[in-house]
Amino acid sequence: IGTERGRIAVGWLIVEDLAMVLALVLLPALAGVLGGRAQVDDHTSLLSLPASYGIWGVVGITLAKVAAFVVVMLVVGRRVIPWILHYVAHTGSRELFRLSVLAIALGVAFGAAKLFGVSLALGAFFAGMIMSESELSHRAAEESLPLRDAFSVLFFVSVGMLFDPLSLISNGLPILATLAIIVVSKSFAAFVIVIAFRYPIATALMISASLAQIGEFSFILAELGVGLKLLPEQGRDLILAGAILSILLNPLMFLLVDWMKPWLEKRAGNTAPVEEQRPIGPATEPGQIASVQATLGKEDGPPPKTALAGHSI
């Protein structure tokens, strides 16, 4: 993560997640305009706007609601949520602190859905972002780890229940086409973009291999599309199968990158491989200091002896 390619990959994935959150916000609002089923019976009822507004009208109203929610969270939430965490922490009860973290996350998510018409996912996202600014954020994250693991297990169990293994046989060609779009098209687009910003070929190949898959947000978006009648169930099955296969094949992509890198560098006239840039700055972590010392010892030989004389404190 401390390398150049690691920072690019992590930043790219964060931007992808933020874009998916925006898609989760806009999709229910645009369902009626796009010919789907507008939800009127659950937490997204305030987000379902009449189709007479048009696409741009619906997008504008939805973004205005999201902006109002963000302003409230930044002005009020940054004062109230840290105060609640500090007050509960002074009681000395771990159970009460854990319940307060869960109540804040669910309460903000529910209030965001009912008062501002934004999705539960966006509300929970901003609740976590506000809690991260508190001095007790590390303790809140530590106390919520068991809940996170439990919800992760339930999430992936539900995803596994949606996947039909027989679809790999009955829909072989469509699944291969979906897999090609995920692995080949996405990797090629990432490679071209990184090269366009004048990064080395090795960095572009590593980024393209890192992005040759789709994650859990795609499952949520596909299920939301099915619920809004914007995506058939067969399309959801193809996305699930393509996502699972892309995750399984991702280690092979890194092997392919190692094989392609010398050939591409030779074709580009870059005979000397570009060395990975080391992050510049003070080494503060023990592991980082040891790594730097080991690297310097290998490259530069033993450190020179320096005599200090005539110094005083």
C-alpha cells in the first residue's frame, strides 16, 4: 500500500465504492423514469419521484436531498455523535458502548431514509464517516468487529443462496461473455488510463490486474435492480457468476501480468525496467524501519563508519 501502485489501486477502489454508493442513491429515484417499478412501500418511498419530472429533474431533486442530508450530518452530526460516544464511554460499560455504536449507525441510516429520502446505505456510510472523526473511533471500530463479521457472514450466505451452480452449464456462453467484460474490458480500460497519465508499464499492468474483478457492491446493486424491475433475474445470475469467477481467476491475472511485463516493456522501447518508487518521508513504524534498513543494507553494502568527536549535549 505504501508503494506508488498500491496508492493508485487503493484510491481507485475507494472512488469505485463512492460511485456505487451514488448509484444506490440514484437508482431507486430513477426507477420510474427508466421504466422500472418505483418503490412506494418501504424506506425508499420518499426517494421515488414522479416520472413527469424527467431524468434530469429527478436527478436534481435527489442530489438536493442528498446535499441537505450531508449538510445536516456535517453541522449537527459532527457535534452530537462524538458527544454521545464520549458520554457513553465514561460509563465504563463495553456492552452499552457497543449498543450505542450500533444504535447510531442504524438510527442515522433510518433517519436519512425517512427524513431525506436517501438510501439506508448512504446514511450508514455517513454515520461511520462522522464516527471516524471522534477520538473514540478506534474503540468504536474494535467494539463493532464482532457485528461486522456476523453481518459479513450473513451477507455472503445470502449471496450464495442466490447463486445457482447449474447456471454455469445452462448459461455457459453468456457467463463467459460477462466474465470477459469484467476481466478483459475493465483491465484494458484501467491500463489505458494509467498509461495516459504517463505511469510506467509495470504500474499500469499491476493496476489492471488488481481491478480485474468486481466485489460485493455489485451484488447489492444487482439485487436492487431486480427489486426495481430494471434487471431480470437472469441478469443478476450472470453478474453473480461473473463476479465469483473473476475473484477466483484474479491470482492468475497477476501471473499473466508478470509474463507480459518484459514483452510490453521491450515493445515500448523501455529495456531498463522502471524501479518502484519508495515513499519519501520519515519511517515511524518498526516494520517500516526494519524494511528500509534491510533494503539499504542489500543495495548499498554495510553502512560507513562515522566518528563523532567534540560533541556535547
